[in-house]
Amino acid sequence: MNADLRHQVLELKFAKRYGEAVDLVRRAAEDGDVAARVMLARMWEAAGLSRAEADEHVEFAHRHLEPVDIIGHLELYGAYADGLGGIDYDLKARRSFEHLLVAAERDAGHTYSLAVARAYRTGGLAVPVDIAKAAWWYRKAAAQGSPDAPRELESLDR
């Protein structure tokens, strides 16, 4: 999925024009766009899908996503965080973080690098606390233009 289409879909959803958003995403999914299948799954109710069908779309995408598809990784990060996927809770948490990490490693932007830094700083179900990794990701987020990263990095030293 290209970034323009994703942006258009997000704007439609924000405007509560769900039918139009679903139509755009459904067409892209039918054309073979793996990330679009995940977006469709995340709109499962508006798209008229069952929860099981949404979970199937997510798991298909997880198995078939191209490693360089940043948008696909971001969508899977969100889908697993939303609880989709038809797998146990711990695995959803692990996959959510893995997809966030891949997107951040592929320069998805400072928002995602900052999210990785925060995950390593605080730890969680799928992420052990790792202050060295947190610092590295804070520096990356700062270099990418994050206004919050420098302050949060400085607070690591306290």
C-alpha cells in the first residue's frame, strides 16, 4: 500500500466516512495488497467481516508481508495491539512489538522510533527493559526530529 492511499483512508476514517474508507481498502486488498488486508481487518465491523474473518486477514498478512513493506508492518503492529489475530495474548504482544521494531528499523519516522525507545525503557509483556537499547532508540528518534526524545533521553541518566 502506498502512503497516499493509507493517508486518504485515515482521513476518511477520521471524518467518519467509513463506507468510503472500506471501499478503498477493499479494492486494494482485492488487488493483492497485503497491508490493505490488515487495514480491512482493523475495520472489520464497518467492512461487514466477522471477527474470525478479520483474524484470518491479519494472519495471512503476517505470513505473506514483504519485509520492506513499512505500512504493512505498521498496520500489523496496530492490528495485534488491537487484539486481532486469533492467537494467544502473549504472542499478539510479541508480534505487535516485532512489527513496530521492523517499521522503526526501516525508518518509519520519529514517532515509531520513540515508541520503540519507550517500550525498551519501560518493558512489558513482550519487551524486556533494556536501557541501552532505549537510549539508542531515543538518539535515533531525536536525529529524526522527535521533539520529545532529547528530554526523555536526558531523563534516562537521572
